[in-house]
Amino acid sequence: MNPNPATPDPVGGFALLVVALALAGAVVLGVIWLAGFLAVRPAPADPAAAAAPPAPRFWRWGAPLIDPIAAHLAPWLSSRTRFGLTERIRRAGLESALNADRYLAGKCVAGLLTAMILSVAWSPAGIAPPSALIGALALGFLLPDSWLADRVQSRLRAVLRELPFYLDVITLAVESGLNLSSALAQAADKGPAGPLRDELERVLRELRTGRLRAEALRAMAERLALPAVGSLVSALIVAEQQGSALAPILRAQAEQRRNERFQRAEKLAMEAPVKMLMPLLVFIFPCTFAVLLFPVVGRMLMEGWLK
């Protein structure tokens, strides 16, 4: 023990120096590890996907953090999980712009971002409780799944809505003397922008690269996973193999798809009153009763009946 308090203790100063050097070394090592972690990037995309649409906005903006996490997650991702994620991404039409590794890394980043937002919002009241942080982390992790499911459903609805028009264009082109490939090219050129047009353009690109037409059409049916598209592709392949006329088959398919679209519209119209019942009971009826009963209750209070 130092007898003179005014004299600095060399042992204590040496200990403080060692602690400071240890902290500085830990910071340097952490920075080096973080730089190495962020420097890793996933394997480059397939050059054949150059015409693919860009990745979703969240994955583009978060690429400096998402790509390193995806590269580190890739060895730990099981084949079953990878297949399931790839199938969902393929049905959303994003398989050329987003793979399973980057999608899972984006989910992790979304969870961390949600937890950070909750911590910042909770900071005036102190430190957020662990249960709230875990809930925010789980919510952010599941939000991309909800977004992907909505994208799949909207894409399938758009395909079913556009299919009769494209079938009419293909039928007119075939009846005018064009073959099926030229008719598909005319439909992709004249049709409205949408997922079905993107699929037809992809089929045409595959045909130009030398892929068989039957294989390209089957691949499109597998990507869309719709019974209507599968039935159409099967009918076209069978007719082509048997040498049958394509125009009557296409016209029958167009008429059937149009009837199915009308039936879906009728079904939605019949479901509308049932879907409106809960908002009516929760929001509309209480407000209506409040407006109607307010004068009556006011009059009863003035008369003294409710005293």
C-alpha cells in the first residue's frame, strides 16, 4: 500500500495501462472481424439471369449487410429448408433476383432492425424489456414471409385475370397462319405488362437458347403452379404431338378461362356481404346507434328520467 497518498501508485498505473491496452486490442480485433465478416459475398448470380428483374427494394438497400450474412448462412442451410424457400421465391417470380440464402439473411436483418426500432422508441422510458425485444425480433423475422405470401397471391390473381386476353391474342395469331412460337411472341409483344407477359418472354428466351418448346412450357406451368395454366400447357403439348389443330383448342381454353373468371367474380361478390358484416358490427352500427340515441338520451337527462 502506498503510504503517501500524493505519490502516484506505479502498480495501479500499470494495471490501468494493461486494461486500456486490452480494451484497445479488443476493439481492434472486433473491427478486423467485422470488416472480414462484411467483406464476404455470396457466389455471383447466373449470367443467364441478366434480364431478370432487380431484387426487391429492401434487399437492394440492405445488400451491404444482407450479402455477408447470406454468405455465412449458406453452409448451415439444410437442403429441405433451401428447397422450401426456393419454391416460394419461384412462385413469387423472384428466383432470378433472390435466392434462399439472401432471403433468409433479409429476414434476419429485418428482425434485428425491428428490435432496434423498438429499443429506440422505448429509450425515453428506459431499457426495453427482453420479452418486448424478443417479440419485435420475431415480428420482424416473420414480416418478409407475409410480404412474400401477398406477392405470390397477387401474382397468381394477375395471371388468372390476364390469361383469357392472352389466349385470345394467341388464337388470333394461330388462325392467321403463325406457328405457336410466333403466336407467343405476338402475345408477349401486344399484351399488357404483368407477370404473364414476363413468363411468356422468359419462354421465348429459353426457346432462342435452344430449349424444346414443350420443356419451356412445362417449366412455365411449374413456376406458376396454377391448374388453369397446367391444363393449357398439357393441351398444347398433346395437340402438338398428335398434329391436331391448335386454334380450336386455344379458343376452347380461352372460353373456359373466361367462364372461370366470371365464376370467381360471382363468388367474390357473394362473399362481400359476409366480409362486411364484422366491420359493420364493430364500426358502423355503434356510431349509428350513438347518433340516433344521443338526442333521446339528452332529452331524458333534461327531463330527469335518468336521475
